[in-house]
Amino acid sequence: MKMTFRWYGDSDPVTLKNIKQIPGMVGIVSAIYDIPVGEAWPMDKIVALKNKVEEHGLKLSVIESVPVHEDIKLGQSTRDQYIENYKTTIRRLGEAGIKVICYNFMPVFDWTRSDLAYELPDGSNALIFDEKIVEKMAPSTGELNLEYFLKEIIPVAAEEDVKMAIHPDDPPWPIFGLSRIITNEDNLERLLKLVDNSYNGLTLCSGSLGVSKDSDMARLARRFGKRIHFSHMRNVKITGAKSFEEAAHPSQHGSLDMVEILKAYYEVGFDGPMRPDHRRMIWGETGKAGYGL
């Protein structure tokens, strides 16, 4: 396993200098944040990001993420132009030597929480999801077109030796009436069979799928090991049928057996990038919710 850390660019209060000082940290997970969704990423911006990371003695290990345009997710008539732009970005990242792309196919909303700064009993702040609050927020939308997208991009990814790693839906159940398609073990199996190619793989996020009591994260790591291209290690404390708090990483603070999950990764020989995910904010620090130091 290669330890990596999320960095949101120059505006991130957690700097590359800070990250470099974390023992065992070798890689950075980042993206280009000033390009409109759907446009191809310019090569000069990709190279500039990579060089900045490497200047601090770290490797740009994963791009998280190259956002998928809503017209692709919703199957609009304009989707093909955006898919072609996505292919161009894959090719340019591959040319730059960046070999893992994390992405998601959640419609309209990305990951969703009801509170980004909920105060825990120890005084730290964490993200939480309360079903009663979220269900009051918004209307529904249409069907998704993941298979069409995968059949277009995976051959390009294979040509460029870039591993595509889809992130599960977060949380893994319908919200606002929106359908969710990557929510459990059966969905993961179905996804991998849509395009049965090793470059069509997973970001296995323990905190996304792990909020469901039906998901055994260690079993999932063992079952899908060779198709896991990126790992998010996140602990959660389940507080209701569809409610949870994001907890400190040691197992005893949440509902997940983090040690057993790590053991499963070791058993399957996982040697890809792994990062701590959705960390608490401690000591009064401020920054992007879920991404404190």
C-alpha cells in the first residue's frame, strides 16, 4: 500500500509542506479545480500540478477526480462531445505519467451530508448524515448511463495504462428521489462485468459502503482485490438505519473494523494508493470540510 493524502491546491490550508511531514506519506491525491466540468484538461495545467507536487518530494499518485458531466450521467443528446473531452483528459494524464483516476457517477449531487461541522462529544467536528433532514431538501431526477460511458472510455484508459477507479455512491441509498447505482456488493460485481477489463476498477471507500450494515468491507476487499485501484480508509459510526457520523479512524471510535479491513488488503496483495478519508477537524482548525490535517 502506498500512503497518499488529499490536497486541494494552493488554496488548501493543509499545504504540501505539511503533508510531506506526515510519516510514511509518499503520494498526493489532487485535481485541477479551475476547468469547467466537461472540458478537456490542458496539458500545461496537468504538468504544472505534477511538477508542484514533485517539488515537495511527493508523487501525484491519483487524480480525484475528473468530474463526469451531468449530460453523460443523464444520457442527454450532447453526451458524446463530453465523453470525447473525457477521453482527451485520460490520454493527457496518461502521457504525464499519472496512472489512476478516481471518479463517480452520482447524478446532480456528489457525496451528500446534512451537516459538515457536527460537533462530536470530544469537541472535534465531523461530517454527518441524518436521513430526516436530507429527505426534505430536493426533487428527483432521471436514469443514468454508466454502461455507455464505460464502453467508451475504458478502451482509451487501457491504451494509456490509466486505471479508472469508480467511487461508490455516497451515501449508498437514494436521496432526493435520485437513483443510486453503486451501492452494494452486487452492484460492484455488475459494474465490473459491464466492461470486463482490469482497467475498469474500483475506489473501495470503507466509509461510503460501510454505512450500510449489509456491507462487510473486509469481505469486499478480499473479493474484489485485484480490481481495487484506490482505497479510501474512513471510519463511520452508524447512528440509525440511514444515519451516521464520520468517526476517528481507529476501530473503537466507529462501527467499522478498520484493522480487519487493512488485513484484507494485505492478504490480497494490494499495492495501490490508499488515503485517510473525511478526517475530523481538530484543535479548532478550519479548511475544506472533512479534509483537515
